[in-house]
Amino acid sequence: MAESVPCTFLITGCNRGIGLELVKQLLAKPNPPEKVFATCRSPGTSQSQELTNLAAQHPNLSVIKLETTDPASVAEAMKEVEKQLKGCGLNVLINNAGICKNNTLESVDEKDLLNAFTTNVVGPMLVTKAFLPLLKKAAQENPQGKMSWTRAAVINMSTMGASIEKTSETFLCWPFVSYRCSKTALNMLTRCQALGYMKDGILCTAIYPGWVQTDMGGPEAPLTVDQSVSGMLQVLCNLSEKHNGIFVDWEGKTIPW
Ligand code: NDP
């Protein structure tokens, strides 16, 4: 039997990498979502050609402009999504857009740290706040439902490098100071969102995609984007109340904060 797939998704950073593959795999399911809002900074340009091609083949795909760090862009995107949903809610928000810079304790500067926090923490905070009314609406459409991604969920894309408990295993070979600090803050945001939105029936979980062959992960990464995303989709469709406010990896293993 095909697993249940939520009706509506919004994913940030979909023109390449993990975001693009999430869109592709959702659309390819035997029971695809009714609507996937694939957002990116520059729709209709060469940077988003693959999304444009996909949208031409899939009427259930909408490509929406969204710069996650700009409140005006977030508000515009929300207005457009709300219009297209015609009174329905949004089941799943995936805060995927992110940036990563390789720096050490010696080379990191204030700009690195602020840039990382702006994209990796402020962005997911702004986007989640803006789309909250639509997520609540989706949860209310199924008031007796248990927490799950088919009801309403916020998924924040994090990294193993954000785990404070695991730092001694990962820091010396992989410093990435600004990225780690920002994703640790994202983890805290996830935990706060999980507790704050529990009463609304919205599940909030942080997920680590593994080390993946994308522009960010580089060619040395052990996982293909296909492996990572198919693993994550399997994990996401099995999330329940016990996963609210926790941190899991692409295979479903819990990562300590
Ligand atoms: P890529 O660098 O390949 O893609 C990043 C995506 O984020 C691009 O679509 C980019 O858009 C978008 N983006 C960046 N900043 C913004 C912004 N301000 N507003 C809107 N979109 C933005 O990264 P991955 O696909 O590898 O990573 C996706 C997520 O997974 C990230 O959050 C990352 O931290 C996380 N992750 C990835 C790992 C890996 O090994 N690849 C490991 C652990 C976590 P544009 O093309 O316009 O720049």
C-alpha cells in the first residue's frame, strides 16, 4: 500500500540540491501531493530552469519567489500561496534553504556569523511565523488527528555539526564555526516551535540529511541527493507525536542535541 502523503507542501531553496530533489521525489510518488509550492529566490531564470521544466509537466507544482531572509518577500509569497490554496491549509513546511561557509576559530569573523544566522535561523523563523496561519488551518481541518506530517508539520533542515554533544567527535576535522553555531540555534528554534505549536497540533522536527553530494556538500560526500531525500521522505512519513521537538537523521536515528 502506498504511504500517505500530505496534500500540500511548501519547501524553501528548491532551485538546486536537496530542495530540488525533494520536489522531484514528491511529484514522482504514485500518490503525489495535490500541491507543492517550490520556492526559490529567482524563478524564471537560468538558476531555476529545472523547476520551470518540472512545473510545465506537473500542474500540481507552483514555483514561488521567496528570499527567506526578507520579510517583504516572505509576506508576498504567503499572499500568493494563500490565494492558490483557496481556503485550504498548508500541511508541511520544509525550511530547507541554508548557507554554509568553511571557517575556523581563527578565520571566522562577525560577517560570517551574522550571515549564517540570518539565513539559517532568521529565515526559518520568518517563514514559519508567516505561514503559521495556514499550518494551523491544516491542523484544524483534522481536529481529532494525531500529530503527523499529513496533519501539519514544520521540518527544519539541520546538521550533525549542530549537535553540541557530538562536537568533540566532529569539530577538529570539520570546524565550520559560523555554520555550526547557526544550526545549533536553529535546533533551539525547532524545540521552541515544537513546544509552542504543540497546542495547535503542528509537529516540529529538525532533520539531518546526511553528508550529501550537492553544491554545499561537495563531490566527496558519501550520499547521493537521491539516497538522502528518499531516506528523509521515509522518515518524515513515519513521524508522530514522539518526534515533536527532536532531532533525527535521514535514516530516522535520533541525534542528541
Ligand atoms: P545547496 O547549497 O546545494 O542549496 C542551497 C539552497 O538554499 C539553494 O537553493 C539556495 O538558493 C537556497 N538559499 C540559500 N539562501 C537562501 C535565501 N536566503 N533565501 C532563499 N533560498 C536560499 O545546499 P543543500 O541542498 O546541500 O542543503 C540544503 C539544506 O540541507 C541546507 O539547509 C543545509 O544546511 C542542509 N544540509 C546539507 C548537507 C549536505 O551535505 N549537503 C549536510 C547537512 C545539512 P540559490 O541558488 O538562490 O543560492
